[in-house]
Amino acid sequence: MKPIMQLLHFGYHQAMSCLFPVAIFGTLALSSVVEVPFFYRYDAILLILLAVQFLMYRSGLETRDELKVIGVFHGIGLLLEIYKVKMGSWSYPEPGYTKLLGVPLYSGFMYASVASFMCQIWRRLRMELTGWPGLAAAGLLGGAIYLNFFTHHFIPDLRWGLTVLVLFVFWRTWIIFRVRSETYRMPLTAAFFIVGFFIWLAENIATFFNAWQYPDQHHAWKLVSFGKISSWFLLVIISVIIVAQLKHVKARRYIIDNENHYHL
């Protein structure tokens, strides 16, 4: 009975952590079959997602620091989207007032939803990392991964070499997480692959509802290439590095504040 209860609690926290991604895909699905009056579809999606973020923050489901991380990821994702659309990797064919260089502003939220999930699940499962390689190694690797998304259009794609580096840099890093009173752990690289796979599944749902289109999906929808899993695997690493650094800074700030209070 206890394993079932543990699994139910784990599933509950996973589901609650996915509220923003679910809101995104629900909005994409609904807006693909129901026409919103007075608004282009892309503009309506942006307004709805902004409202969802506001409600999550006001209700306490999201903290101010988590909102900041989501904002950072929205910017990172939007910059990447603008570049990828310019290079012809995919397109947003529908009209909209809130499009920047051919990219609807809501698109950044699809990247931010990954950060939202990471922040939520980190807090809900009281996660910690052991064997963290440090900001220098993790930051340089994260920067190289992000840069490769841009440079592989001009020089050879380095994703597989970067994947090997990920395994090397994070081979001693484990996630510690808690479900009720029980503590569990798993290798961080395994978590990268698991989350990357589920984002790939979500990407198939998003393209099915015309959130964007790859060149081979213009005439009819087809399954997104399995090779995209490696892209999401690498993107998840960037999100973990940013979120982990945020949590590390917050933990140090909490310790310092408590020490100062004690000395006072």
C-alpha cells in the first residue's frame, strides 16, 4: 500500500508542477478549433498565457524568484526562435500583431514552461543536488550548448560531442528528492533524458495543434524527428543549470541572513 501512496503523491506533485505547460497546450488545442473574436490566434494565446502567469503568481503557486527565471527563459527562448525562424528551421504561418521578426511573442513561453516545471518540481519535492560540478564548469558547458543551437547552421553540429561532455561533467551529480517522508535519488543525466523525452512528446502535440510547423509539416502533420530529443535533452541542461544556480544562491542567502540574525 505504501508504494502506491508514494506513487500517487509523486504523480500529484508532477501534475501540479505541469500546470503552466498544461495551460499552454490546452490553449493551443482550444484555439485551434475555437475562433477567438477580435483577436488573431497568436495574440489571443499570448494574452491568455500572460493571464495564467499572473494568476499563478497571485495565488502563490509561483514565487517572485520563479517568475524571474521564467522571464529569463522567455527571453532566451524568444531569441532562439527568432534566429531559427530566420534560418528556416520552422515557421509561424498565421498572422498576428504580437509577432517580432516573424515570431509570435507567446513562443517564448514554451521555453519558459520548462523552467516553470523545473522550479515547481524542485520546490515541491524539496530537491537537492550532490556532486554539482560548480558554476564555472556547468556555466561554460551550458553556454556552449546554447551557442551550438546557433552555430550548427554554419559549422558542424557539436551536439554529440557536447552530450559526451555532459556525461563527463555531471557523472557524479545526483538529484536528491523527497516524497512525503521518504528520500530518493537518481543520476542527473538520467533526469535530463527523461525530461527531454517528455518535452519531445509535448512538441508533437504542439505541432499537431499548429503552434509552429517544421518544413516537412507544411502539407500534413507528421511525427517530429526522434533526433529532436537530443536537442531538448541539451536544452533541459541549460534550464537545470540556471535553476540550480538560483536555488544555490537562495540557499546561501538564507544561511547568511540567519547567521546575521543570530549574531544580532
